[in-house]
Amino acid sequence: MLNLDQYNCLGAALRDALDRWPNETCLIESDRNREKSRLTYSDFKDLALPLARALQDADFRPGERAAIIMSNQSKWLVTAYAIFYCGGVVVPLDYKLTASEQLQLVAHSKAKVLITEYHLWRAMTQAPEFDNRAVKTVLVTEAPLRADLSGAFRWEEYRRKGDPVFESRSREDAACIVYSSGTGGRPKGCVLTHENYLEQCKALTAWYPFWPGVRYLSILPTNHAIDFMVGFIGPFVCGACVVHLRTLRPEFVRDAFVKYKITYVSLVPMVLKNLERGLRGKFDELSTVKRFLLNRMIGLNKAMTRRRANVKLSRKLLPQVHEAFGGELLALITGGAFVEPSTLQFFYDLGIPVVNGYGLTEAGTALTLNDLKPFRADTVGKPLPGVELRILNPDGERIGEVAAKSRTIMSHYLDEPELTAETIVDGWLLTGDLGRFDKNGHLQLFGRKKNMIVTEGGKNIYPEDIETVFDGLPVKESCVFAANYVWKAKALGQEMLVLVLRLEEGQEFGEALKNEIVSRNRRLPDFKRVQGYMVWNKDFPRTASMKIKRTILAEEIAGSVDRATVAEL
Amino acid sequence: MQTSEQTLNDILALAAAHFKVPREKLGPDDDFFKTLKIDSLQALDLLTKLENHFHVELPDYELQGVSDFRTLASRIQSRL
């Protein structure tokens, strides 16, 4: 791989990577059963530089921002490189947000350029918040021939001849603004520097290296910190290949493992559980004799890999299982949310290590990772090289808030100096997560200090962000809590959002109100929906400026009622 | 061509069979994530079944924001 210590910015590292491995395949894009494109590093360069030149001709300057809203595909990475080449700042946004939410974040980021897919752009132009003067240049991909582009340009045609000027950046300059939450309330745009990414990449590849020939299957959205690092920067600076699927349907994902002989893949816990369910289903269909033999081989594999993973041996002991994953898989990488230890153990026992870690957008990608020496299903691993972790104010069980110091910690929240000062104190990032170290230096997590949940799909949901959807409900007042924030669980998992209702004097909770709640809840994307509700019989405590005193309200609720009083919605 | 109502009924029957729940438990306006207790990947699985049945191809993003059978039926109907 490239020696990242010698680079000041991602653009320079990527530029050298394209020249170092010109004939290696860097990107494969597949849609269902059809391979759409295959690019070498040299092809990638030929696509990106004319785009960079066109952006420069359109007066896109170093330090300016460009938002990308696209599902995983080659054009995402080509575009990001062109932006870095111009010295620009990439704002990766979630393509699954609603059009209104996307417009809100584009506006918040003050992006000068927006690159998106045609159908997403069409939805944005129809949203009430749409203002066609907000972004100077809009590029859309795969627009139909005679489509109304509403002022946008076609990505495929947006290129100019002539060499663009490479604009170098310093390590302290912003590389990306990544939103960790906040479409309804307070947008939290994490400003991550070139230093953050270069150091994160160095630390991750020290434990899990890439090399030419490695194939990484990119399933997590590229706007997600994990995929941006492990599905773009990491493989590229090592000459490896990234495989994009334009569909996430399970049968095509399964086929891709075999067709492309995948080496690594990152998955959110939900997908991992789905894979586990599928495999268990297959095992259950086996005859008694075959099942007996499989269990014996799993037992043998378990015994022989207790101290250290040995994928080569596991492939020999359990060939059918490994062939179903293409036969080249070295590890599944997971993170972004809580994973059941039993799921991790299930895969490890089959000889497929799951690299479990812990991180947050504010910290780049990962703070800890399981180094598999030995495998531990009950922890999130050890701090990565260069990461210092502390447990603040530990209780009698040595559990306290996890604080982190590292060169991978973000510079600040965009336009939020107070929030930044509350979050990064004396150089330590206060994570809001509760944890402790075991005697082997592994971090164990025990819940959250913050009122938030992380879904199995790896999405951070802050209750304050979704409360607006319940504004105007025919009740006296309402608010949303993370259940584990109210009833301190000292555990992760079983996270849910609860709508707390304070009814008017004499008002009864009836079917009409429930239907209204259900209907409003449906306006939210499925992963943001409230799963339960409860009626509270006192007025909410409020500050002088009428803000709800959430900590006090949560304590009052937990002190008087049990979690079991939450009714399912 | 079949009517919207027929499309909706077919979808309800196929979903019930695929996830092994009694047909009468599913209503057109039910949130299928909740009623069938499925996640978004299982919903994509169902979509593949429906595509094969109706001989249409729906990109993944067609399911974005769709969570009830009636809206799903209208997306499929528009491609028949």
C-alpha cells in the first residue's frame, strides 16, 4: 500500500494510487444478474479528470463543498475523487432520506454543487422546500433521454477536455462533512479533515490490510463512514477492488459473494442477522445424518480456532459453507450498531470471523476493533493503533462514559461551536456511550448516556429530530424518548423509540387518537418510526424558554412506571 | 389487464403465503413491516417474489417510503 505518512490530503494519495496500479481493476458495478461496468485504476482516472476540469471551469474552487446523494455505484467514487482533485469538500448524504430532508442538509452544508441520481433530483424538485437557486451546479446521473432536468446537467456529459489543476490541501483542511443526525432538529455536520481520514486508514489497514486482488463488496451506503473508508479510501490506497451492487436484494447479494469471490464485506447487524437466519434455515433442511456431520465439523473447527482464527483451515473443514460465500472470504466487518454476541459466535464457529468494532461518525470510522487474537463475541475489541480511550466517572462496576482521543477525531460540528465545545473537551471526544475495559484491554459497551438509538441498520436516531411529525396531535403535549434512556438498561439492543403523551384534562386515549398517531408515524421513514407509546399523567417539566426538561421527565417516568407500560404501536 | 383491486388482492395473498401468515390477518392499509414483523431486507425479498409474479421490474428505491400494501400495489399497477 501507499505510505500514507507522506501525504497531506486524500486527493494526493488517491492520485498516486491511480498511477501506481493503472491496470488493476478498481471498480466493478453489477445490477442484479448483469455486470454494468468494470474499471481499472487508469479507466477511473480517465472518467474523473474531465469531470474535475468541468467543475473547475464552472468555478468550483478549493474549500468549496459538493454534496453527493447516490446509491452505491462507480459514479459515486469517481465524483468524490474529482471533488478532492479540485480541493473541494465532499458532503456525502444519505440517499434514503426524504427529498425534504436531503434539501435541508444540502442547504445546511452550503454546498455549491450537488451530484445526485435523476429520480432523487426529480423528487427534490417537487418538494415544498425546493429552491432552484440554492445550489449553483447540479449534476444528475442516468436521466432519461427527454427528461426535464429542471436546470441540472447530465453527469455523463459533464466533462471538459484539458488537464484540470490538482489543488493540494493541508492535513487540517476539511475533507468531508458527514451528517451524523439531525434532519428534523439540529443538523450535526461532522467536519472531518484529511488528517482524520489518512490516520484512520493507516490504523485500519495495519490490522486488516488490503492488497491488489482483494475484492471488497460494498453494501453499506457509501455516505456511511464505514463504507467511505473501507469501501473507497482503504482499498484504493492499496490497489484493491470494490464491487458495487445496484440492488440489495438478498438473493443477488448472496450471488455476488460467489460470482466475484469477495474477500471482505461490511454489514450492518440487520443484514448479518438475515444471513444467519438464511444459513440456519438451510442447516435445518439437512437430513439428520448430514446435520450430525455438519455439527461435528463445526465442533472441530471451534476447537481448532479457539485461540486464533484460521480461515484456511476452516475452509477445509467446512467447504460447503465457505463456497457459499465464494471461497475467498477472509472476514465480515460489522459495526455501526449493536450486534448480538450469539450472531458473531455463529459465524465464527463456521470459520468466518466477524470483525466487530465500535465507532461513531465524530471519530472518523472506528475507535476499537476485534483483532481476533483471540476472537471475542462479548466485546467491541481493542483500541486501534493511535487511539486512546478513557472511562469517565466509573461507577462501582467500573462502567462510565467512553471518551476518546485520536488523530481521527473530527475537527468540529459545522456552524455549531457550542455543541462542539460540549462534545470535544480538552481534546477528548465524549462519546455518550457507556463502557468499561475488561482485564485484557477489550472494551465492553453497556448502553447510552444520550437520548438516542442506533438502529440495527446502523442509523443514529435522535428523538428530538422526529418529534415535529407529532406536532399538533390533539393532546396537551407529547415528546419522544429512547426507551433505554428512560429505563437505564445497562445493555445495548432492544432499542426503541417511545412516544409519551400528556392528554388534556378529562381526555381519554381512544381509537381516533391512536389512528392519528399511526398515520403520522407512517410519514417517517421506517427506520425512524416510533414503536411504542405511553400516556403520562403529569405536565412535562419545562425550562423558562418552554423547552422540555428531558432528563428530569425521563427520571420522573422511570421512577413511577415500568417499561412494560409502553404499549406497542 | 387486471384491475388495481385484483393487484392488491394478489399482493396480499402472495405476502401471506411467503411469510406464512393467514391471509385474513392482512389488510390493504396495514404497515407490512409491522404486520408481518419483517425488516427492510425481507421486504426486498417479498418485492422480488412480486416482480416474478407480475413480470415487472421495480428498482429498490421504489420501495423507499412505502410501507403499506395499497401503496405497494399502486407502484406495481403503474408498471403493468
